Amino acid sequence: MKTDISFLSPALNLYDKLMISVQTQVSIDEAKRQDSKSEKEAQLGQIFAGIGTAIAVGQLLTGPLTKTISQHLEPTQQNPSLKSIWLGTSISIIISLIMGYIISLIAYKWLKKD
């Protein structure tokens, strides 16, 4: 009986090596999927942080900027002119976009940190 089974040992060794190879490939594929998922989560966090910062900064700056610009351009008028409103809004949009971009970069680096 031992002699009948002994001829199967090379095949069993090859089968073991095949199973180890398959397990290794599955582990590599799973690590790639996890890395891809981590990258996508970091990008999503970056987008949310940037948009949230841009909206918050824009909301906080528009009123004071418009009022300050209006006081410098038309010191005698009590209400801001259309020109002051557009200029204040434009400057606040520019500042909020810059701040949103900076915060999104910081958030991305923080989320990608392992």
C-alpha cells in the first residue's frame, strides 16, 4: 500500500505549491484593492474638506469685504453700490477657493498618512 501511494507525492507537492501560489496572488490582489479603496477615501475626504472650507470662508468674508470695499470706494454712501458688491463677492470667492485648495491638500496628506 505504501508503494501505491508514494507515486502520488510529487503531485501532492505540486498541488501544495499551487495552493500557496493562489493564496499569495489572492493576498496581493486584496492588498491592491485595499490600497485603491484607501486612495479613493482620501480623495473623497479631500473634496469634502476643500468644498466645506471654501463655502465657510466665502460666507464669512463676503459681508465684511463688501462693506470694507464700499467704505473705501464710496465713503459718502450708506448702502454698498453694485460695483462694491461685485468686487467684494469676487474677492471673497478668490480667497475662499485658495483657502479651500490649501485645506484640501492638507486633508489629503493627513488622510494618506499611514
